[in-house]
Amino acid sequence: MSRQLNAALANLFLLTFAGLSLPVQAATTEQPVLRLIHTVPLPCVKGGFDLMAADTAGQRLFLAAEDNNTLEVIDLAAGQHVRSVTGLNEPKWVVYRPESQRLYVSNSDGSVRVLDANTFAFIKQFNFPEKSNNLRYDDTTKQLFVGVGKQFGEIGIIDTAHDVIAGKIALTNYPKQFELDGNRIYVNVPKAHHVAVLDRTTMKQMATWPVDANDENVPMGFDRKHQRLFIGCEAGKLIVLDTTNGTAITSLDISAAPDGIYYDAIRQQIYISCGAGSIDVVKQLDADHYEPATRIPTVPGAATSLFIP
């Protein structure tokens, strides 16, 4: 999902949990799971957003304003916009590294640009052959994984300790969202109608788990404790996969155009931001059983999100 919000709706919505002292089971339509605490107007932003990253210690949010070719900086404590960083090319995804005070921003021209997280000065650029999109960082290996491709697909690997591109893993088509799981990477490949399972040691694809051809599998979330992968499909479906064998455990109807899925291990809930105009909340009863909990209205087109535990 790329054109998330039109110019007339250029606002950032900040939500928090309501009734945190109450058990999760107490959440009803009278006591919502989430409540809106602030709206940040962004009059300088034209067009849609893509993904975000948070500096929790510094209370900052970094927002990829894709159509505006900028990175927007939000003061979360004050609830206001503080800066626009220019010089980007349809920025798609952002990773913030507090230990190095660096920002990694993927761009539609195939670059991943590295910025100083305090001055926002340009530091370095890594170039891939086609659009760079989703980013995932591994704290243990100091590797940044990059979803690459528009006409083809691969996962690029950046060694951030040595500032070099360390390798790539080929895919059958372009990747969307993906998750790291130890030596494995699970990748949504919507045009191939499957989840690709990659081996980080051999740098090869080791398996594919099929997704129905009618479902465009874009967002992905992961419950590491129970080894459950959550796949969102464009038409409005949530699929739960068992990552020990790739079996589909169950599926649920959700709102259309999901673009963000987050698993909340503390509350055992799944938050799904949907372009149809809602955040759908799904309750995990146990590893194999799920039920819709509530649907929180946002605005049509607001599909991207960030969950900050």
C-alpha cells in the first residue's frame, strides 16, 4: 500500500491504550481498546505516507512522507511537527538505531540513505537495482535487511558495522513485508501468491507457503512465542500460519486494504490498520483460536501505522 492519505487528510493520529488498569477482557465498545489522544496536523505534507520509526527515549517519531519526498519529524511529547527533512526519493521505510544515532531510509530509486538522527545530515548511501521498501534490523548481527524489487525481487543485506552491502537472497518476485526469525526470514511475495521462507545461512529460499491467488498478501505480523505468522490480505482477510510447518491454522474476515499488523504479546491482541478506514483488533484466545474484538474508526486511506509497546 503506497498512497496512504491524500493531501486533504494530512494528519497524524496518535492513539494510546484506554483503561490500562483493567483486564483486556474488560474492553468493550463502551471501553475501547485504543483511544485517540492527539492529532498532529501536517499542512506541509502533500500526498500519502508510508512507514514510521520511533525514538522512544527522545520521544520522536520519524515519518516517511512518500509523496512529499521528505522525512517528517514529530515531537511525541509535545504532539507537534518539528521538521521536514528533504532530499529523499519517495521514502518508503525508516529504521532508527539509537546506539549509532543513525536513521536508515529506503527509497523508491533503490537507495537506502543513512542520516544522522540528530542533525539529519547525509552520511552514506547504499544502492540496490530497484525500489527499496521494507526494512528489518537484527540487533545481534548488526545486519539491516532490505526488501528490494519492482520487476524482480530479493532481500538485500547491509552490514551496518562495516557499512557495506553484505549479500542478497533471490526471490521469485518483489517482496512486501517480512519478518526475521532466527536463521529464517518469512517474506510476503504477493505476485507469487506465497510466503517465501529464506535460510540466512545458505542465503537461499528453502520453502514456500501458498496463499490463495485471490488474496494479495502485503502486511505481516509475528507471534514469536507461539510461532504464529499473521498475514493480511488486500480484500480483507487475516490468515494465521504455523511457522513450524507452514500450515494455515485459521483465517478471519477483517476490513479491506490492511497495511500494518502488530502482535501485542502482553495483551495477546493483534492490531491491523486498514485502508478501508479502521484499526481492527483481534483477540488471541490461544495459539490456534482468534476472534474479532473491536473495530476502531480512523479515516479512509489511513493504512500505515506503528505500534510502540
